[in-house]
Amino acid sequence: MVINGEEYDLNFKRHTPRKRFGQHWLKDESVLNKIILAANLKAEDCVLEVGPGRGALTAKLIESEAGFIHAIELDRDLIIGLNRQFHYEPRFSLKQGDILSVPLEPENGKVINKVVANIPYNITGPLLKRLIGELGRPPENSYDCLVLLIQKEVAERLVALPGDSNFSALSVRIQLMASCQNVCDVPAKCFQPAPKVDSSVLLIKPFLLEDQNLVSIGTFLENLLKIAFSGRRKKLRNTIGSFVTSNVPIDDIAADVGISLEQRPQEISPSEWLAFARALKVPFFNENA
């Protein structure tokens, strides 16, 4: 194979996927195209690609209208091949490092506004926290959207509605910070090597966290969710009753925000959880809980 007059690096092409890096190469052209379409890339967009691997998605990003693509790859061996494959492209930069710790912005000063990623399953949780933030901590950067390919089981939790068996504390956390939409499901056979589980592509659009109350109440709400969902089959009365001091009229507070302590945690919407936490307020937190 020849790229820009140079022979493609066969060692790069034959690179053995490394389990410790969670490497699975997406090879399905239709899925790659759906990812690009979901990102809705324009000339003014600066895109962060997480884990470009052997460059299948990178090539699609470069073919798009995106103004600039910045990729971060952990595997040093892949860095060599990626540089050889895309050295000709002035709209592309590549950094070697751990996506959980290295600076995310390119060195040319451009500001990333979109993220496209085939996330390694073993870092999904911490990477979501870094890219989207946490209830008590805003994200490092503000993105217009993220198109993420993640494990289907996790994706189902991110988009689950109240009452769904997949609705969890994670559903509440993420949905208070962003809207999540399923783009497509991705069977394991679409990868080389095939993982043991299926995946999904999600379009995530973070909210502008102008409401600082969400940040200030975040830790309290996080504790409330942890207690409630640790007994997801139990009624709220039997789980969060020990979360507040005995002199707090918790039944009345719940009724005021439109919920009941006879409900189970997965039956409460994200907005209701936030309203409930605000109504309880931090001073009522039982320090012994």
C-alpha cells in the first residue's frame, strides 16, 4: 500500500493489539461513517481524537470538513505508524501520552470544541469524568459535543430513562450534565480483534453549567445517590432515612418536590433528584452516615 508516494509501514499495519491498552480496531466502514456524521464537523471545529490506534477513524476525520484534528495515543509503537501515515496533513497533530493525565489541547493554541473517541473499556469511567466533569466539579474544557464509542452496557445506562432497569446513579449523574443520544449499536464483529461485548456510539452534548448550585450541591447529591442506589430494590424510606438527622421532615420535603419515599431510586428522574438534594440541603446531612 502506498500513501503519498511512501510505502505504508508494514510493522504498523501488523501491530498486535495490546490487551492492557484495551486495543480493538474498529473496521466497519458504515460505523465509521456514522461517527463522522454524528459529529457534524465544520471548518471551524477543532477535534480531539482519543486513541487513534491504526488510524481508521483518523483518516475519516481528515477527510471531513473539520478545521483541525488533534489525537492522543498511549502506545508508542502506534505513534510511529500514525506519524508516517499522516505526516503530510497540516490539519493533524499527534501527542503520545495517557489521555487521563496529559494536557488535552494541541500545542498550536487551537481550542478543542468536539471530541471523537473509541474509548478503551477499562478507562471509561475516569475518562467520562475528565471529559464531562462530575456533579461537584466542572469539566476542564467546554465541548459542543462528544461522539463516543463505548461498551453497550455502559451506553444503555447513560441513556436509560427513569423506571428502566438500566437506570442507575450513573444515569442521574451524566444526564444532569449532558444530553445523551444513541447513534448506533456496534456488534463485536465490527472490531479486530472482536471484544467479548458489544458497543454503542453515543452523541453527548454537555450542558452549560451556568447553574453553580449544581456544583455546590454536587458532593451532597453524590452521597445521596450512592446511599439510595446501593439498595436500588429498596424503597427510599429504607435507604436514605439514615442519611439525614431525625428532626428533618423528610416526608414533607419529598412531597414538596413531587416524589415519595415509597418509591425506589430508579423511579426518580435526574431533575427530581437534584430538587430533592437542594431541598434537603447540606446542613441536614448526617455526618455519621
